Amino acid sequence: MVLESQDEYDSQWAAICSIAPKIGCTPETLRVWVRQHERDTGGGDGGLTSAERQRLKELERENRELRRSNDILRRLRLFAKAEFDASGKNDATAGKAA
């Protein structure tokens, strides 16, 4: 609505200020929606589109899960190494005593 009628106003902000009360929101809220629409349709300020923002959230979640898995595997490896070293020392000590 803003983009279609902004030519009737002196500026996009003037169009936003005129249209916002008609649709029941503040001008700032409408401005944010207009900017996001511009990003989503390839225009705007170079920010992330809604799809890119969603994909970023998915990748960040996946990254957290992978870091957690790596941490678990690292701890398991250290635990197994400590157990192996401890059992190896016990076997070696037992073998010498016999």
C-alpha cells in the first residue's frame, strides 16, 4: 500500500505517516514492515531477507548442536583414554608383581 501510493506524497515517510493510522499501527511499525518487504523483494538496505534470517537461525541452531556433540565426544575420548591408561597401569603393575 505504501509503495503503491508513495508517489502521491512528498516522501515515503509522509506516505507511511498517512497510511499507518488507517491500518491501525504506528508509523514506525509500518516503516519496519516496508523495509522488510523491500529486503524480501530484493531492494532495500542490503539487510537479510526473511528467508535468509530464518536460514541463519537454522544454521546457528545446527552449529550449537554440532558444538555440543563435539564437546561430548571430546569428553568421552578423554574419559576413555583415562580409563585405558588406568587399566593399563593396573595390568602392568599386576604383571610385575606376579
